[in-house]
Amino acid sequence: MPRLRVTAKPVLVVLAIACGALSSFALRQCSPPDTAPSKENAAAPAVPVPAVLPSDEVATETAIRFYAERVKRDPEETRSLNALSRYYLQRVRESGNEDYLPLALEAPRFAGRSRG
């Protein structure tokens, strides 16, 4: 019986083609499906726009009254002075009324005078 002689070169070529075909098939199965943007998705923004949070003017007013009373009782307490200043700045942001800016700036100056 004659013996078939197989050389390595054609076997390697066939093996490379088979591996390429299998890997191509596997990559197609693992990749996400092609989704063309529909008309509904095209109009929607990619990232939702955050909503503007409503201001809590009542809480700001309550905090201003609270810290103003604490500053009257103890004018050297810097934490209360800083908090009062912060809430005055919050009032400016909420209302747009810049009349509160001098009050916000005066609290830290007052704290500096009381120490020195």
C-alpha cells in the first residue's frame, strides 16, 4: 500500500484558514448588534440634562436667623460667623439680590476684628 506523504506547508495553510474563519465567526457572535439610530433616538440627547433644583429659601431664612442669634450671643465664635456669611451668599444665589453681599462680607471681617 502506497504511503501518502503529507507536507507541513499545505496543512498549515488549511489550519490558518480554518482558524481565521472560526475567529471571524466568534467575533461576530460576541460583538454588539448594529443599531442604527432610530428617529426617536436621534432627537433625544445622549446625556440627560440635569433639572434645576428648587431653592429652599425657607431653610436659608431659618439658618440666617439661627446663626444671627448665635453671633449676637457670642460674637467671637468664628464657626457661626462663617456659617452666617455662607447663608447670606446662598441668599444672594437664590434671590439674585446683591443687597446681601455686604452682609456676607462683613461677617468674616467682624470675626477678624474680634480676635485681634
